[in-house]
Amino acid sequence: MLRYLTAGESHGQGLVVIVEGLPAGLAVTVEDVQAELARRRLGYGRGPRQRFEVDELTLLGGVRHGRTIGSPVAIEIKNTEWFRSDRWHEEMSPAPGATKDPLTQVRPGHADLVGMQKYGFTDARDVLERASARETAARVAAGALAKLLLAELGVAVISHVIQMGTARASTEHRPTPTDLAAVDADEVRCFDAGASAAMVEEIKAAAKDGDSLGGIVEVLGYGVPVGLGSHVHWDRKIDAALAQAVMSIQAVKGVEIGDGFEVAGRRGSDAHDGIVWDPGSNDYRRLSTLAGGTEGGMTTGELLVVRAAMKPLATLNRPTLSFKERTDVTAVPAMGVVAETMVALVLAAEAQRKFGGDSVGEFVRNAQSFRATLP
């Protein structure tokens, strides 16, 4: 099974992620991972840290001559700010000692206070450094590997911002994998040009007030095979696994699969995806995406749709309710990239569970054999 573990703090020396369960023979380069990490820094409203924080990474193990060898893959992402500033050498030193200036002012909406209470800390930095969304850089590195594995099956996972503050985009026309470059080129990673302009204005208004802004992203999975997940056990349902993974992202407070919350207010006759036989593709098709490409805890082979709602950031540039530290006005566009990561990791893990294989070739053959039996 595919699994991963991250370690490291926001202003520490770096982040580390170990990914276990990748089959041998998967083509991987530093550039592949760096490209995903660069996407995580996108978006209007990001703070100055994004302008100088370069994700300098090293493949420490599990990859030889550009291909995985079946052993755990270890990736280190250096924190250039730690190497740039002597402040963090002292503040985040692993050597015995104590900080000269412990942080005691906690922020509403952050892990500070409850984390200090849980562990008996007297310095909030013991909590906030790990609770920081900087940790998601390690997740994105792991997700880059998951996306490469899914691509072997023809699966692509992308995202776009559909709401920023009160500005909402239309989801009538969704981006496809060929549109991803255009989405990433947009200031807020929105596929709706009119809504994008309104979102930028909302960000500017919040920035002027020293405030922060939340929003909603939509993650789309194209080419997802039928049958990932299970109806048999509660903890193997694909929609449950997706919800847990996406909800684990810092500041995400709501997750829905398809039109989950909207269909709750409809009658049953208007809340489900009709099923038809398509002679052209010699396959079953759904007429809509209300269920988000899942039924009974399993993927249907249709477009996978997962939405994540992110609350406004707890750290503000207006220190009335929280201490002031360099921060973003919003990180919603970047959160979309992280949400892609979490969805890709879940799909890759379930694909590994279903199709197995010690090598990429075996993994792909098993998937092709299964697909050949479906019609």
C-alpha cells in the first residue's frame, strides 16, 4: 500500500517526506517534483515569503538513474529562510537550550492555544511551527509521485478556484487537464475570467484592511478507473477517504463530493445521476456529476469532483485579535494544489490496493486487464 510520512517545521532547517509503496520503474526526476512545488506558490494575495522561499529539494533515496527501485522514496526540501537568517538558527535550534523571546500571544482559529494546553508548552512556537501550512510542501512532493503513478493509468488530477470570499465562479464549464496551464496562469487559479477579476478585487479589499480571505476550490479527477474504494467496509469507502484526506489540509473546514450539500435540499428524483448505456463507448455513462463520480463508496469511472472550503487565515496583518507575523491575505489558490495532492494520494493508494504490482509494468497490465472485462 502507498503511504507517506512528513516531518519538519515551518522555520526549521527543512521538511522531509518518505513515500512507501511505489512500484519499481516509475520515472521520477527532481524537476517533476519541483514543478509541483512551484505551483503551490501560485496565487494573488500570497505574502513576501513566496517570493524568496525556493523549494530546493533532494531525492535522498528510492530513486536510481531517474526511476524508482521499489524501496521507500525519501525527499528533503530545504528551508532557504532558515539558511538565510541567523534568527531561525537560534529560534529553531535542536540543541539543548531555550529561546530568549517565547511567544505567548495565541491566535483565534489556529492550533496555538489548544496545542499548548495539550502538550503543556509555554511557547506557542512549539505548536505553530508544525501546524503551519508550510508542511504541505512535503505533501505536495509526495503527491507529485502519486500523480506520476496515476498518469501511467491515464488519470489526471487538477483543481481550480470556484469561490473567493463572496465572489463565485460558474462551474458550468470545468477545466480539463489541457486547461491546467491556463488555470495556473490566472492570478487566482480561476477558470472563469469574470469571476477571477472579482476575486482579485476581494483580495485587494481584504489586504487594505489588513484582513484575510477564504474560499472554495474544486478538484477534478479525469480518467479515474471504476471500482476504487469499497462498499464493504466503512474505512475503505472512497468518498470517506477523500473527505478525510482533504479535510486534513490546514484551514480546510468543509469537504463535499460532487454537489453534496446542494443535493441535500432536493427531492430524490432530482438528486441522482441517471445511468445510460452508451453504444459509442460500449460502456455505461452517468448523465451528470451530482454524486461526484462516486456511488456506494466506489468510483464510477466518471469525472471525480471534490470541493474543499478554506476558512480565512488566522494570522493577520491587523494584530487586533492575533499577533502580527508575515502572512498571506489568502492561500486559497495554493490550497487547490494541495487538495490535488491529497486526492491524488488517495486515488494512487486505492489503485495500488486494487491492481497491485511490484513494477509499473505489472501495475499497468493488471489495470488494463481489469478494464478489459468491464463491458
